[in-house]
Amino acid sequence: MSTDEDLEFRSHGIPTTNEEFDESLFKDLCDSHCHPHDDLNNLSQIYQLKTGHITIMGVRQDDWDVVAQVATESNKQYEKRCIPCFGIHPWFSHFVMTQDESQKSPEEYYSTILKSSKKEELDEMIEALNKPFPYDVWYSNLRQRLTDYPYALVGEVGIDRSARLLPGGAIEWHGRKPTQVQTSIEHQLAIFDIQCQLARELNRGISVHCVQGQGHLFEFLKKQSSQFSTRQLKKLKKVPNTLRMCLHSFGGAPATITQFLELKGFEVYVSFSVCINARLLPAKKLVELIKVVPEDRILIESDLNSPRGVDICMVEITKIVAEARGWTIQQTVETTNKNWKKFINF
């Protein structure tokens, strides 16, 4: 990596430990959430990463093939070098229908789940969008992927109240100004719920994206959690699996972390990155967040959409966590490695 790129990822302003990173620790470093396969021109660089384990996120059906390809190739090097994840990201949740919605025409469906303050813009969007995938199609595809890869997780999934659709329903963000069209939070939660239920059934972890929706997410999970009270569990012949959930690049209020951790029926992990947290949060808040997470639930990630920068970002977030927690670098790597293995059910 060039010096300029190196500097770019180190220019975050968050306190880091002065201890040097021992290169021998790379093999135990676990990136719990990333998208290096988005950079199709540099896929070969993924196999040259020093970071020992990566967890790569599929966000819509048309990138699941690449996720599978990268995982298969990476894991020829050694076991579980790359954990593939398949899911429908909230940015693309409008492309998939629930069971009930699958009876509607595309126009009726989009009119129900999309909203905008500009009617003309909404009408243009509905006309431009490709036909949505009926429930039976995308759900069976997701289930099949998880069956084909017994160690795969579900992700990236979640909710995003800030997301706007791109003109013409485009999926590539570069240089495009978003419209005012949004997918309803109700639909996002419905698609999220379907994926959560599947993950719980198959005992897979899920990686969760949540922007401007911590309240909605917590209330949703709280309702699910009520099914895991001692009284409710006594009524069941078989106790459902605990759902392992990573709140990736978490930037909510520190107090909410404790609320999430107390939810019955869930095993919640919290992950931090340079790319999102160190760049977008005040230093004081990020340090406080890192301190609040219990030692056995903290994870680290790069969240980069290219292999370029993954190694340096993983070193930087390790140094940030070490400084915030008062740990050595080795302790930070070992702790997050152990937690990652529990999260993915290694």
C-alpha cells in the first residue's frame, strides 16, 4: 500500500496505543464485517491479505455468487479464512417481497412500500424499477446458499431510516445524487424479520446494519425477546436457538448497548471500525462505546469495500480498542479473535 493510502486510514484523530503492532499477530486478526469483493478488479488482492480471517457480506442476490467464489478460493489457504455471508441489505430490501406482498403486481407493491414527498419522483421510480423478486424466489435462494455453505452467516441485514433510492433504481452510488424516495421502515423490518427467523432456525449469526433506527430495532427485538421468557419457554416442546447478532460499526448511544445485551433469546456482539466509527464519531463517544461493551462481546472490523486498506484499518482499530480498554495489542487481538469464533460458531 502506498504511503498516501496508509496515511488516509491513520488520519482519524482517535487516541491509539503507542505499542507497535507485531506482524506475527496478523494471523489471529479477525475482520468481522467487510465487502472487499465489491472491488471486482482487485479480487486477487483478497487472497494476499495479512489479516487472518475475514467475514464478507453479501447485500443482494446478484453479489452472492462473488461472495461464494471468494470464500471458496480463500478457504483453500486454510480453514475458515473467509466466512461468507448472504443477506438482503436494507438499501435493497425494496427488491424483495414478503409472502403476503407476493400476490401484488409490481406497481401495486412498489406503491405500497415506497414513499416520497415528491409524487412525480415516486411515479418515475416505480416505472423505472425492475420487477421485484417474489418471496418464494429470493427466500429459497437464500436458504439454499446457507445450506451450501454450512458455516455461512446471514448478512448484511438490518434497517436504515436515512437511505434513499438512487435515480432509476440504480445500485451503484458513485457520483449519483439520491432521490427522496425511501423504503418504508415497516417493509425493511418485515424483510429483516424473515432473515432473522431463518438465521435462528439454522443457528447462524447475523450481521446487522442500523442507521437512524436504533429505537425501531430495539423495539422489534424486544417483542421477539418476550417469547423467551421462562413462562413462554415452558410452553414449547423445543427451545429455539439463541440468535447471535453483531451490531456492526455501532454508533448509537452508549446506554443502548446495555439494553441490547439484556435481550433474552439474543447473544449480541458489538463491532467497531475505522472506516465508519473513527471517521464519523467524536473521539470521546467512540472511546466510551468501546469501554461499555463487555469484554466477551467486542469485535473489530474494516467495513471496507475493497481489499486495499483492510490490513491497515484492522491494525488501526486494534490500536484504538487497546488504548480505550487499557489492553495490550496482543490481548486485544486474542480477545476479539475468541469473540469472533463464538459469533461465527467456529
